[in-house]
Amino acid sequence: MLNYPIEVKKSKVAGKGAFAQKAIPAKRKLGNMAGEIISYKEAQRRVKQQHAGELLMVEFDNDPVALDASINRNELSYINHSCDPNTYMRRAYRQVEFYSKRPIKKGEELTCDYGETHHDGKLPCQCGAKNCRGFI
């Protein structure tokens, strides 16, 4: 479910991205990421069989499940990484929620800092932010 209109289109960061279709105030819930709740064991199996860029897996702390956001996905699954993001992700109660960190302009790409551990710090970052860490 989305609380603000979001459009998926070509991104300068990576492939496709999620863009605000209207201005979004700071500290507002954008919505919940859609997907399939699966066991951690099934998540590990899917990760081993993944093809590049086809799997979007979110694990939950202290819960033996994961959200496969590549199944039944919505616009929030297209939020790309940035070292200077305008959104943040909250994982709780088997839900993945996105919130605006600051005011977001109409047409601005939505980004989230997925952290240095998201890809074990080995994936080159292409966010283009002034404070880019170089890897995620």
C-alpha cells in the first residue's frame, strides 16, 4: 500500500528507480514494500539461485523469515541506494516500511541508504552523492 503516488522510470543511479509524483513532506510514511513472506531457509535457497538484479530480499532481525520483494512487487521495491538518501527503511512486524527523511520534491528520485553490509561492502556504489562511501 502506498500513501503517496510514486512512478517507476529510468534512473541515473541504477536501471529503474522510484520517483515522487508529488511533493512529500518530511517524516511521512510512504508505504509498505510488497512481496512474499518466506522462511529464512527458503530465502537462502532463492539467493543461491538468483540471477543478477532479479532478487530483492529483506531479512528481519530476530525473526526466521524474509520478504522476497521480487514477488508481487510494488513501486517501493525500486528505491535505489544512495549514501545521501531522502528516505529510510524500517523493518518491523514482518513489514518493510519507507519514510521520508526530509521534504522530497515532485519528480525527485527516492533513495535509501542500504548500508555497507547490504552487499558485504563489496558492491561499487554509483549513487553520485558528494559523501559517497564508494562501496555498499
